[in-house]
Amino acid sequence: MPKKDSVVDEDEISLFQAAMSDVARLPASDKIISGGIKTSPFPRKNKSQENATLEDALTDYVFVEIEAGDGWSFVRPGMSHQTLRRLRRGYWRIQDSLDLHGYTRDEARQELGDFLGICVQQKFRCVRVIHGKGLSSRNREPVLKTRVGNWLMQRSDVLAFCQSRPEDGGGGAILILLKSKV
């Protein structure tokens, strides 16, 4: 069999250019291709693992470090930036709230999982979780803020979340957009 040259033939270039002559660039989209936040992949669960407690399902591994007072948000890859903008502006009415003040990390994780499970069952679209600002904690830093965000990123039923507006809790609370159909 004859060896092919590694240099591209002029005929091949002409053929390629002719084939591509009527190709048009796709218009820009407001869809997010990559979320910008690198997360570790989680293995899929089988049916017996789905019934495991939430404490076993959600990891405390910190994906994102957040400074106190920072306005922060998350939108699932593939979702429109418009979705996050609408959530920030109060497009969806808050249908239920959970206050995690006074809970330990493990209690908060369990409460959050139970709360979101009920909200999904009741087909709620937008809910609020009050995690606190950390004013009563050691070093006056929020203990649950980062953890709550990281736990939410691990849940497939959470489409987006952002810091709530000042009238809804500001830096001590988070608004969560849940899937409309699960």
C-alpha cells in the first residue's frame, strides 16, 4: 500500500472550500455552554442507593469558596442567563422558606434535603433558604452559606440560585429555582 504524504493536497483544500462555501456561522445564543464552575463528576446512583439518606448523598467537599458579603449565584449549564436574571429580579413568587439558623452542618444538610424534596413534590418553582450571615458564629463568618450553595449544586432538581434581594434576606438568604417538571 502506498504511503500517503502528510502534506495536504491542493485538490483536497479546493474540495473542502467548495463544500463549505454555503455554510453560515450559527447566531450567538444566550445559552450557557459551560457553567464556569468546575465540579467533580458524581457516579450515577442505582435504585437502592437513591433511598440512601441525604447526609450520605451530598458531600461537604467545597466546590466554591465565597467571601462574606459576596453576592453569588449559580445557573445549571445549558440554562439561559435570562433565567438567573429573572430569579434575581423576583420574577417567580417565593412559595416557601426554610430557616437554618441554629442548625449544625449535618442537621442543616438533612433539613435542606427534606425541604427541597417536599417542595419538588408540591411542584414549587421558587423557594428561599435562610442560611444566615454568620454574625453569631466564630470569627463572625457564615458557616452554612458556602455549604448550602455546594449542596444545591449537587442536586439535579435545582436549576439556579442566587443571593436574595435585601427585602427577602439579602446576604443571609438564597433564592432557589427548582425544575418545573420532575
